[in-house]
Amino acid sequence: MIFLTLEHILTHISFSIVSIVITIHLITLLVDEIVKLYDSSEKGMIATFFCITGLLVTRWIYSGHFPLSNLYESLIFLSWSFSIIHIVPYFKKQKNDLSAITAPSALFTQGFTTSGLLTEVHQSAILVPALQSEWLIMHVSMMVLGYAALICGSLLSVALLVITFRKDIKIFYKNNHLVNESFSNVFGNTYFFSAKNYYKSQSIQQLDHWSYRVISIGFIFLTIGILSGAVWANEAWGSYWNWDPKEIWAFITWTVFAIYLHTRTNTKLPPANSAIVASIGFLIIWICYFGVNLLGIGLHSYGSFTLTSN
């Protein structure tokens, strides 16, 4: 009873802290960046990390197994992964360009976890025989860490496409504007748009850089997760590959991001090309991670859930 109460408290504290962090980010967007507010938001995400860590440890202690046996527990671990991705640049004393992605992602996952939709799987249960293996921690943790990194990297690619699209509109407007304006105004307007396009070009480069780095890390985690899952499947079911829906979509996810990495390393192609592939990968990830669980079929059906109704 004590552990359940502690878990409940830590869950809502972490959600509240992330909500405050989001509010601080919105304030810094509306006004000039305030250093104290920025530091507060970073410390808030660190506090969120420790709260979710405490939540996972608490659930681990009273359940007797690593808390990755169902969708509810994996969502908690996913939120924990987002918080790790957020705070790593902070401890490296680097400007955290991921904060606009990781903080809302953690808020979304924590909000869904604390909602009433997953009430039936909140309570910890005895592991099914297939999950009673040392491979549980290795396989599932690598997969969820990979999902978290790939989601963040994909969202950065989406932001890159949005900025690129807006940049193209501005260039088109500038060309028409130069035709209609007098010669005396041409140089002033050209300078204005050149400066603006320069900053947008810098933003695109930064987004492309961070997206590539984060997706590369996520791809490594995903690869390790798939390989360890194959070994585990051979031990549990006697075959490395069983054409299970989860396995198929995991392989599709891996293929999409392998294409992204191949496209990204081609210096002749603009960043938008690889960003499109990563954006498609964002949808594929959610189908693999969440969509398959909605069906509740296949060898991974223990990770499914049913929506509760009043």
C-alpha cells in the first residue's frame, strides 16, 4: 500500500513539474530569453528525471521485476528516456536545442500515463512465462530508448521541414517584391531578407545536425533491441524471427531510418530530403510502438490494453 501511494505521488509530481517546465518555455518564447527562467526549466527537467526514476525503482521493488512488462510501464520508461535526452546536453554545458521537443514529449507521455485510459494495467501483475527472462531488461529498454531518440530526432526533422517551407515562401515573396518596388528600395529589402534567410539557414543547419545525431543514437539502440529480441525469441519460441506484427513493424522502422541515414550521408542532397524520410519514420514509430498494441494480436499481445469506459 505504501509503495502504491508513493508511486501515485511521484507520477503526479513528475507530471506537474513537466507542466511547469512547458509553461516556462512558452514564456521564454513570448518574451526575450531570460537566463534564470531557462535555468529553472532545466532544473525542472532534472527534478522530473529523478521523480520518474524513483517511480520506476518503486514499481520495481514491489513488483519484483523490471517495470517494462506492459504498455503502462513502457510509457513511464519512455517519459524517463525523454528526460534523459533532455538533460544530457545540460550536463555537457551545451545549449539545449532539444528542450522544445523533449519537454512536450515527456508531458504528453506522462499525461497519457496518468489518464484513466490505462487504469486496467496500472496494477503490477505476475510476468507471463515469455517475459520471465534476463533478456527483458536488455531488449525492451533498448527498444524504448531507441523509440524515444528516434521520436525526438524525427520531430526535429519535422521542424526543419516547416522552416524550409517558410523560407521558400519568403524567397518567393522577395522575388515578386523586387519586381514591383523601385530601385531605391531594392537594396534595403534585399538586406532585410538576406539577414532573415541567413538566420533561417543557420536554424536549418542546427536542426539537421541535432536530428542526425539523435537519430543515429536511436538507430543504434533500435538495432541492439532488435538483435537482442531475436536471441530472446529463439530461446522462448525456438525461432529468431516469427513474422509477428510487432517484429514486422520494428523491421519497417529500422529500414526507414536506415534509408534516412543513407540519404543524410549523401552531401549532394539537401537536408529536406532526409528530413522527409525521418518525418515518415515518426509515423512508423507510433504504429510500431502504439498502434500494434491497440490490435492486441500476435506474440507481443501482452503489451496491449483495452480502453476503459464509464
